[in-house]
Amino acid sequence: MADTHITIPMARLIELETAEHERDILRTENAALKREAYTWSKAAEHYAKPLQPLDPLEVEELWDKANEEWGASLTDSTEPFRGEDAFHHFASLLERAHGIGA
């Protein structure tokens, strides 16, 4: 009967063990990346929901408020809107009304 025992050189065994170790590392990193991708996709779903349109009267009130506050900032150097124009301030007010801005 023939000898069925296969001999593998030691260098090849070390290569196989190294490859298996690297494969295990890659599998662990891949699992972590899958979890992170899932988390990001759920966050995107949550934050990408369509915004409820504002009532046109509310938008007009925000525009009036932006112009009032911006106009006051022209004469008072302690106003927080110094350096931005009425349109930027209006955009900030719209963002806050939608729950986007700070």
C-alpha cells in the first residue's frame, strides 16, 4: 500500500498560517465595516426624511424677523448677526424652523 502522508515544507506551513491569520483579521475588519455601514445607512434614512413645508405666513414672518434683527445689527456692534447679510440670517432662521440649524 502506498504511503498517503503528504509532507509540506516548513516555509509553506508558515505562509499558510500567516495567510490564515491575515484572513481572520480581514474578516474581523469586514464585520466592523458592515456594522458601520449599516449604522450610517440608518442615520441617513433618519436625516433624509422630507421636511414638512412651512406655512407661507410663517416664512413671511421669518423674513420680517430676519430683516428686523439684521437691521438692528447694523447699529449695534454687540449683535450676533454682525457681518452677515439679511439673506444669510433668513436662511439660518429657516434652518432652525426646520430643526436643522443650532
